[in-house]
Amino acid sequence: GITRNYQFDIQMTNVTRLCEAKSIVTVNGQFPGPKIVAREGDQVVVRVVNHVSHNITLHWHGVRQLRSAWADGPAYITQCPIQKGHTYVYNFTIVGQRGTLWWHAHISWLRATLYGPIVILPKLGVPYPFAKPYKEVPIIFGEWWKADTEVVISQALQTGGGPNVSDAYTINGLPGPLYNCSAKDTFKLKVKPGKTYLLRIINAALNDELFFSIANHPLTVVEVDAVYVKPFATKTLLITPGQTTNVLLTTHAQYPNANFFMEARPYVTGQGTFDNSTVAGILEYENPKSLSSSSFKKNLPLYKPTMPVLNDTSFATNFSEKLRSLGNARYPANVPQTIDRQFFFTVGFGTEPCTHNKTCQGPNGTKFSASVNNVSFVLPTTALLQSHFSGKSEGVYASNFPIIPLNPFNYTGTPPNNTFVTNDTKVLVVPFNTSVELVMQDTSILGIESHPLHIHGFNFFVVGRGFGNYNPAKDPARFNLVDPVERNTVGVPPGGWIAVRFRADNPGVWFMHCHLEVHTSWGLRMAWLVLDGSLPNEKLPPPPSDLPKC
Ligand code: C2O
């Protein structure tokens, strides 16, 4: 491979959306941020210079970071933040991955405006396992607030309630014609008839899983989270924050004399308030016959897609179950067939006593919280990986993360009377190369809700899923150990469970959290500590000399 060098200057930039100007944090003044392009096997070097007063870290979501945990990026997990006037060089190699991933800020809610695509092409001369597309187009969904998102989340945490919902969804940073004064800010996908396009779709929204459709144009899913899947056609796809999905779009053979809306809107499973608006973009055919004046196009009929209803969990289930690893000789599904350690995590909400105020805006005057196995993870003030590596973990974290819930209850039935979480910084320690099976169970505390769980540093195989309580006596018999989908982020079904397997072959401290940012902020997060192996190539190298200090 070769080395791909990028310079990312973090700076404030004025951007106008929904008729209001706002100063946002950007990379190089671009919103959405720049695209990183590399081939499998390349080294990526990103020099990040922070010119703003916010502390910054960047994360390369889904990049395996084999023995390069120092470049992973979650604040206070693998590194201290880059402070104003400071520089940090992220340096990693893309090993065994090709497809679409993305990068985003990984501190507080700054990823609201700091995000961009990562396109990993196959090695030179290696074709896609599908016909070569005519063109490739990144499509990133985002979420826009008129207010400063750092104020939105800090107010929510102070008052103990839920944060204000966003004012718009965006496609490639643009809200589109269904929002006030935004028709000029519409994403247009210009296509030619009779061609196949590869859409690299990324959900960078903070708090919403999304449905996406293009009117009169079925999509063929070919890859998720930078892993090829068995192709299947669908009118609509579901994508959670954190996930990426590559689809093929084949245009009509003849110029259709019409324009087509593409739309994204939320899949909602919880009880809370949400942004129920719709972002639209336009699929516009370039007229092959020189009838290309824009006034002509404006007069074309416009078709809109039929979207699933907001809470269509049966669509979500169906869609998720269609996803299978390609699993051929060239791209095998290396599902761990035997397991060394089994873990069971409850993921869901909880409450905390009100601290700053007498009465918080959460349930019964308490503060909203969220947890894994009842531990609401507290970020330390120094980075876990640095503490671990230097042998100074005392007072920073405890190594006794519970591997099963300490107080089991009927997870999807009546919630327990005591819904308080414990606040702690605990990690789960596993030896190098442990074959892990993890069952994640949603709970009914303060209402069931789908949680898109993301694990840093690993892909995992989704071997099973279901509704209600996981049944260890029955459910494993139905696990798919042949061609389960392999990915880095998966939605735990609302009021259900998901089972994943992975091999802990990557030494370091790896964050795991719900990719709905508000749930992460409430504490639905934890960290794995994967120990070094005994061979030299099984150990985490020492940190780079410019690693930021807290
Ligand atoms: Cu995409 Cu920990 O994040």
C-alpha cells in the first residue's frame, strides 16, 4: 500500500441553514467534512490541527485499528483531547477492509458538524464482487440544530431531562425542499439513463435511525459497514447512526421525463419526543437529448417515495434479517465456531438522583440516565488507554465490569421498582484472542427502545436476534454460524435482544456505546480492555510522541 496524507484544520465556519446563520466547527471550512480515500492496505495519516476553543478528538468509525489503538480517537478512552493550538497526527493502516466507513468527532456532541466519508477501495486490480458502477456517490445523512448543539446537550445534562430535538435532517449537509426556505439547499443526484451508480450511504445523524427510499428506484444492498453482503433488492433501507450501507442504483433505460424525490425520515421506537421531519433530495436525469434548460426540468412531474410508517418494526426486522455475509471463498465469513467467554449485557435507560437542582426534568423529578448492566459509565479525566499502558490505572478505572446483570429482572416485562443506576468507570478485561459471545438485551425501564450498539476496534458477527427476553436454553440453537452479517454497529431490537460473536484479536481499550448520542451522553457506554498477546505482533506498540496530554 501507499501512504495517504491529509491535513485537517479544525476551524469555525459560518453556515446558513433554515434561514439562520450559525458558526459551526468544521474541518478545513467544509461541511460536511472532506472525504478520505484510500485503498485496502494503505496507510492513512491525518494531521489534525485544532484552531478552535473546543477540545477535539476524531474517530475513524469502523476502521479496525489493528495494533493502532492510539489512533482510534474516543476522548478519554484512547486519548486526551487535542486542545486549542495543538496538533495530533492520526496514523493507521487499513487492513482487510474495503467499502464505506466514516470519520467523526468523538467528544461531547461535536460530531453534529464534524463528520465525513471514508472510502476504502479494494486493492489495485481487485474488482468489486458486482459489476463496476458507472459512478460512485457518497450520501451522508445528518441532523441540524438551529441552536448550538454543545448548549443543547449541556442543558439536558444539567436539567436531567431530554435534549431538544433537531430542526432538520440533512443529505450531504442540505435539508431540502420540505423545510422552510431550504429549496435552494437541496441535494441533487444527477444521473444518466441506463447506468448503475454505487451510493455510499452513511448515517451521521446524532439521535435517529432512518428509513431511506428513492421514488420508483429499487436499491440493491451490496455492502454494510465495509463488509460485502449477499446482494438483495429493497425499496427502502434502514440505517442506524454509525452504520454505512452501499447500494447499487440502476437508472431507467429511457429518459423518464420526471424527477424523483429521495427521502430519509426516522424509524422511531421510543416514547420520547423526536424530530419527525423528512429530508428530501432530488434524483434528476440529465436529458440525453440536449433538452437541458432548467426551466424544462422544473416542469417535469415529481414522484415521491412511499415510506414505511415511523414505528414500522416489522419492516426493520425483515430488513435486518435479509442481511447476510457474502461468505464466499474470496470473502469468507470467519464466524467463531467455538467461544471462550460469554457475556450478557442489559442495555437501556435508568434514573439518577438529582444533583444540581432540587427537581430534575426526568421521570418523577429524577435525572435521565442509561446504562449497560446497570453501570452508567463515567468518562475519566485522563485516557484509559494511557493509564493502562503506563500501568497507572489506580483511581482511573476498575477492572470489574459486571459480565451479567447484578440484579436480574424480567427485562421486557414489568420494570423493577428501583430504576437507579450506579455511576462508575469500569472496564471488562479479556485476554488476547478470546473468542467472545455477547448477548445484548434491551430493557423496559422507562420504555423499550432500539439501541444501535457500536464496538470500536472490532467487527462482530450478528448470530442471533429476537424479541422478548433472551432464552439461553432455546435461542442459541437457532444461531446462524454460517453467513451472519458482519458489522461494527447493530440495532438491538426494541424490547428484544441481539447476539454477536467476535475474536478479541486487537490489543487496546475499546469503547462500546449506543450510537444515539443522547443515550451515550446518559451513560449507555462501557469499555473493553483487550490484553496484549505473547508474540511481538500481538502487542500494542507504545504511543506516538505527540499523543495529547490531559
Ligand atoms: Cu461512531 Cu464511538 O463512534
